[in-house]
Amino acid sequence: MDIATRVYNHKWKIDPIVRSLIDTDFYKLLMCQSVFRNKPDTEVTFSLINRTTRIPLAKLIDESELREQLDHIRSLRLSRGESTWLRGNMFYGKRQMFRSDFMEWFEGLQLPPYHLERRGDQYELTFEGKWHEVMLWEIPALAVLMELRSRAVLHDMRRFELQVLYARAMTRVWEKIERLRQINALTIADFGTRRRHSFLWQDWCVQAMIEGLGQSFTGTSNCLIAMRREVEAIGTNAHELPMVYCALAEDDAALARAPYDVLSDWHEEHDGNLRIILPDTYGTAGFLERAPDWLAGWTGIRIDSGDPATGAETAIRWWRARGEDPTQKRIIFSDGLDVDKIVELHRQFSGRAKVSFGWGTLLTNDFRGLVPDDGLAPFSLVCKAVSANGNPTVKLSDNPEKAMGPADEVERYKRVFGVGKQERQEVVV
């Protein structure tokens, strides 16, 4: 595939940014089914948040073009082939991962309306409605904003400039893959959908990983690419679940229980490698300290904020204290990874646990330094649930730079979850 020529000759019908309802992360569909079953009447609001305010998205991206892409997403429906893949494929060793009632609903889904306004140099983009409908806007909304920014930067580049740019970017990815080849017993997956340079580029990166890493490459979070490239769809759950469950809590006691209620519902639905704990929404140390004993029997843990080595050491100590063997547990690192950090963490924890990596932005969007003024450098853009049934959501994280929510609610959550002083760290996309 000649990506440079496709970029130079962009045509709307050939290259819409989001071309399928399953051009999303696998964990969104797993969570959506859980919400569909357990919280079908919950009303939520999702909102776009640009953490990197120096990137003036409303200056770079034409509003009419943004609306055109968002309207196109609302026109999408699940195709027969996509439905067959979801209904009949084996995921994590399990057939019929998605129940018939969920699939019947999903097959008829049209994503709900959006609200878009320009606020200075940024866009205010929000989605409101039933949780299981609105949540499926998150990944495509991020993909559209990220790719429209890329297209804006590349708009005036000529054909040969684009060919050289993509040749350099491909070389960079391949050099990273060659370094990763040197790691014995590496286990790594693509987690790069939400902040990718473009769909075509993510697809190319996955193909490069398949060829370059062989069995060490375990799959991709992107369902459409997993289906097309015949690799495993990878993912479990995310911070969204405890954030909304906590927002629905009626008092402090219910708030303290809510993160475990989430996993209790998940426990009833999934087993094996889908039982992965994401403990950092309100502080990893406190979460593990108060966790029920049955949670220690889960398969592993995902480290997604704070210092990753500290988080892994905390998990290992916790498993030992609960009578579990850490060498039989999986630790998935997924925050701000690039090759140096992957090499370092694998060296530190290999043999002490089953180590895996979910490689995101710096796989699928590393164009740093390749255009003037570093105009394609990745940046931190998120789309989060900001309220549930009229109550604000809160995220504390192990890195206070990632915290979100009203100040008074943040302080309440810190009190309820016993979160003390935290070390601020640069957010690496």
C-alpha cells in the first residue's frame, strides 16, 4: 500500500477517517456489553478534553469538515460480515463472547447525536444519552480529531515530500521493531487506536509488527484491523467503568464499594485472561489494600499511570501477601511506552511475572521531528465520561496530572479512597 499516494489523493468515499462501527478498541465492546446488561438506564455525558492546550484544534481543523466526518460516523451500521465475525469468532479462547441480545441491539445501532461548538481555539464536543450508546462515540471521536489534525498539517505537502515523510516514519517503526526482536519471550500488542496518526498508518504498523515480531506480537486493540489481518483482538476494561459506577453511588460507603462492584459484575461475565485488574482509577495502593480476597485470584493487572515499575512492585507484593504466586500472574504495561521503556521494564520484571505490553501512541503516531515546527508530534487528547445521571465523574489516577473532576469532588474522593500525596509526572502520550 502506497500511503503517501493515498494521502495525496484523499477522496472522501475512499478514505473516510472512521469506516466501520468496529473501527474501535475491543475493550469498548466488552464494556458496552457489560453496561448493556448491568446499567441499561444510566444516562451519561461524554466530553472531549484536550490536555495539550497549545495545540489549537479549532484553528487547525475546519468545523464543516469535522461535522462531515462525525455525520458520516452516525451513518454507519454494523455490516453482515462484521456481525458474523463478532458472533462467531473465538476471542480469548471463548466462542460467543457477545450474547445474542447484545448483538441484536448492536446490529441496529445508530450512534446518538453530538453537540459541537467552537470555544476560542478549541472545540467543545459532547455526547449525551444512554451509557451503552454514548460510550461508543469515544474512540471514533478521538480518531477523527487526531487524523484531521494530521491531514491539516500534511495538506500543503507535495507528493515527493509525503513519500519521503512516510519512508522516514516507516524506517523509524521498523528500527523499533528490530530492537524489540532482541527481547527474549516478548509479548506485545498494538494499543494505538485512540491517538493514531491515521487508520491507514495504524493498519500498516500492525502489518509491520506481524511480519517483524512473529509470535511475539499478540494482536491489536482495533477490532476492524484484527478482523482484516486475522489477528487476536486485545482488550479488557478501562477507567470508564469505575468512574461511572462511583458517580452513581448514593453515599460515601457506596462510593468506597463501587470500584469492586464493577469487578464483581465483570467476574460474573468473564474468566481467564479477561480478568485483568485496572487498579489506578482512585490510587493503586489503596485499591489493592482494600480489595476483596477473590480479586487476588484474577489473572493479572494492567499498569496505566504513575511510575510503572512502582506499580508492578506494588502488585507483586500484594499477590504475595494474598498467598498468590506472582510468577503465574500477568502484568500489562500500557502507559506512555516506547522501546527504551519496554526494554527496561521487561528486563526488570521478566521471570518475576508474566510481562506484556500494550504499545500505543509511540507505535501508531510517532512522527516527532519529521515536519517543520514538529507539527505532527503526538498530543494528549481524551474523551471521557464527565457525568452520570447528573452527577460529576472523578478520576484521581496514580499521576495527579491525569486527575479530572470538580475540585470539591476530587477532594471527597481522595478522602474516601485514602489518597495521600502523589508525585506529579509528565503525561507521556
